[in-house]
Amino acid sequence: MPGIEVWSQFDHDPRIPANATMRASDRDRGVIESVLADAFAEGRLTHAEYGERSDAALASRTLGDLLPLVADLPVARAPRSSIPEAAERAYVQARRQAVWGFLSASLICWVIWVATSFDDGGFAVGFPWPLFVMLGTGLNAGRVAWQKDEIIEEETRRLEKKERKELRKREDEG
């Protein structure tokens, strides 16, 4: 029961207090019913609990009536694993950008160096200045590779701070 997929099926997120008084649609009730059915199939609810909650879902009038029916199920909480996974994806993206920056800048500089190294007598070997560009962009690529754990930890802290800020904003709206 991935939480993000469930909540995205609602036109208005029932977890936001401002939406609690909105009338629930048949679709909204169906989403909660499918969550309850999954919970029953996983053994999280007894047959009696499933029956009671399903009846309550069908009888609900507002989105606020639906939320307590799944509040003690895993779908009601944001998945904590999404933050570490997002931090890991951010690191992979940073690594990819660092390597791509190293390769593209180096290639462009070497092409320019070769193109400008010709004179009337043919190819004249000059000072290989693209090595400086490679050194600079290579240091950044190496830093990203060597500081993997620190980069992931920093991104995790940033995402957790962002999540706390969004939760406070939702609470203030309600």
C-alpha cells in the first residue's frame, strides 16, 4: 500500500485540515475501500473490523470522515523510506553532473587546443593548457565521489527540513 499513490487518487487530499469538511465523492470512498481491502488481505484487519470500516466508508459524508478509517494503517503515514531514496537519487544526479562536467569541458578544451595548434608549418605543439580545466573539473568530480556519505546526509537533512516545513504549512492552513 504505497501512501503516495493512494493520496494522489483524491482530488483534494483528506490529510489537509482545510479539506476535511469537503463532501466525499464515490471515488474518494472507493479509494478508502481499496485501502481497507488491502489491509484485510495483508492481515492487518480482522473480518469484523473490515466490515465495520467498509460500512463507515460507504456512509461517510466528508473527507474528514474517511481519514480516521485508515489512520492506524501504514498508508496513513508518509513513507520514511522515500527521503533516503530521494537523497540517494540526488547523489547519483550530482555524481552524473560532475562526471559529465569533467568530460564535456575537457573534450571541448582539447578540441580547441588542437584546432588552434596549427600554423603555416603544420601542427605546432604548444603548452597543453586544457590540463588546467581537467584539473579543476576533475577535483569537483573527485570530491563528489569521495564525499558520497556526506552529500547523502546533507540532502537527507535538507529533505527532512523541507518535509517539516510543508507539514507546518498544512497545519497552519487548517
